[in-house]
Amino acid sequence: MCHLVLLMPVIALPIFLFMPIGQALPLYLVIVAISAFLYWLMVKAMRRRVETGAECLIGAKAEVVSKLKPLDHAQYIVRSQGELWTANCSDNLEPGETVSIASVKGVRLVIERRNNNSEAIIKNGAGVNAGNCH
């Protein structure tokens, strides 16, 4: 789709064959301006950070819902942003604790105990994705 926007000025060139130069030139400049504006909007949209999916969970807080059996691959079930996830943690956590999501590995979260220091880091911007998930 973005290539079509780049081709708009090329596609509009035949107007010089069918219209006098005095009418074709202003029309062509409008087409070029619209094309440049649309291309600028597309580049701006492509440079935005991810706002959906598992990537936006990093830095977000979660609540431990339950602890799983030691033989399971995941150690905990946590709730983050209304969704239940399986999670691993090196600490021993209890249901009801608030944790931070450190990373996402496949469909499993890696969590860590949340303390005053990690809350300050998230407030200062290390967990910037936490507020942008939809």
C-alpha cells in the first residue's frame, strides 16, 4: 500500500497530456503534496513502538493467582491486564502478591518480585509499555 502512495505522482503524469499546462501543473502539485503528506503519515506510524501483544507486557505489573505443582513446566498463574498467563520466577511467591513482568518467552512470562525499587523504575519510564497496552 505504501508503494502505491509513492507511485501517485508517477500515475498522475498523464494529466499533462490531456490538460493545458496552466491547469495540469497546479493539479499535479496538489497530488504530489497529498502523496508526500500520506507518505509522512505512514513513516510516522511505522516508527511507533508496539502497543499490543505480549511485547507490551514487559514492565507491567501482575498479580499471582495461583501456584502450580512443582512438576509443571510453569510455576505460577498470574493475571495481567485482565488476562491469565503462565509464569516462571526464581523467587518463592504466594497467591495475591504483586509482581513485575521481566520478559516474555513464548507464551510464558518471566516474572520477578516487585519491590519499591522496581516500582520507582517503572514510574520513571523503564516500564513505559505498561500503560500503552490495549
